[in-house]
Amino acid sequence: MEARLAHHFRAIETQRQAERLGMWLFLATEVLLFAGLFCGYTLYRFLYPDTFHLASGHLDVGLGTVNTVVLISSSLTVALAHHFARQGRSRLAGALLFVSVLAGLAFLGIKAVEYGHKFEEGLLPGRYFHNEELGGAPGASMFFTLYFLTTGLHAFHVMIGMGVLTWIGARAWRGEFHENHTMPVELSGLYWHLVDLVWIFLYPLLYLV
């Protein structure tokens, strides 16, 4: 299946450049969204450095590290999917995209386990915070508010990415992509790489503080 040329473009290459530009502009808005949260984190960490250090100790570094490896691996499989799609090996590209979706499921499963631990320990955001060990530490509730807000928003983006990769993977499995038509694989891959990049920032800020 050849890429379709929209009526308002004169050449397929011009259309591809416009599609890439549109995706990069969209990704820029996503960066701005998370940048605001990172600024909030920076401010409150400056105000409560000791408390943030203590609160970070209640996060499971092991699970966070495993999740980091899972996401980085999924970015590799997405990149390989684009590589094989350009070689005309569409079904292999689709299989690799499905592997990336499974990695996303593993990431969310591990995150759900982490959230369960936080609920058991009373490490909840806002007025629901009732952990005895950190109860008297100023700023502890804010740390976990930022933790749930940033990781929850990131998990939502992971789910969106999984949906997109599933759709593109199904199309690839049907053999729709080849050396002259890989743009959907490329654009979905760019989104997934952004999701990975955001986590690479969240991991040290939250777990290694």
C-alpha cells in the first residue's frame, strides 16, 4: 500500500516533512506540560530538601530501575520496528511493535505494584497522607503529591502510546508498510521515545534524589 498524497500537497516528500513537523510540534507541547511539573518539583525540593530526601527513601529503587530497563528496551524494539519497516519486512516490524506494547503492560503492572505499596503505607497525596514515620516532616505530603501526579500522568501517556503502537502494529502485521511507506511507524515511534525520555527524567528525580 502506497502512502496517499493529500490534495493540498504537491509532492509526497513535502507531505512527509509536514507530518514530521506536526509531530515535533505536538511533542513540544507535551514537553511543556511535563516541564511545568518539573519546575514545581524543583521549587518544592528547594524548600524541603531534607524531607524530599527522606520521602524518596520510601520509593522502591529496585522496581523503578526495572521499569527503566523495560522502557529503554521497548524504545529499542520500536526503533528496530522502524528499521525493518524501511526494509520492507512489515510483519517483523509489527511483531516488534507488539513486543513494545507488552513492555508497556509490564511497566504499568510494576507501577501498579508500587502504587499498592504506597496505599498500604499511607503515602498518599494531599489530605489523604497519613504515614506515621513522615507525618511530621514538612513537605512530605507534597513529595507524594508530585510523585503520583507526575508518574500518573506519565502512565496515562504510556497507555495512549500502547494504543497507538497496537494500531500501527496491526497494520504492519497486515503488510501495509514498506521502504516507501513507513511514516506511521516513524511518528508513533517518536511519541513512544518521548514517553521513554520523560521517564528517564522522572526516575532520578524521584527515586535517586
